[in-house]
Amino acid sequence: MFDILTGVLQGCILFPFLFIILIDFLMRKTVDGRDYGITWGTEKLAELDFANSIALISDSSAALQNMTT
């Protein structure tokens, strides 16, 4: 199929840092500039990120579908 040429070893302290950067980039591309999420104070809350999990939040199922598409 394909050869894996680079990567990080199990237990490497670099992996969590790279994961956070990647997930933050993806979520910003997904929700920035759009009216997704719920109102939380003066801001919109569209996702919760924790460790290796992401929870998408919205007040309509159509918006959730758009975020996952």
C-alpha cells in the first residue's frame, strides 16, 4: 500500500503537542466565520476538545451535520 517514512514513537512527548496543533487547526477551519455552536456568555461555543476526544455542540441538527460534512 504505502511506506511509513516518519512518525513519533510511543510515549514520545512530541505527539500530544503535534496532536493539539493539528486538532486546533482543523477545528478553526471548521467553525471560524460560521454561526455554529451555542451562545456562552458573549461568545459562541461550538466544540469541546479534551485529550483525544472532540464534542461538537450546536442548537440544531442541521448545523451539526454541516460541521461534520
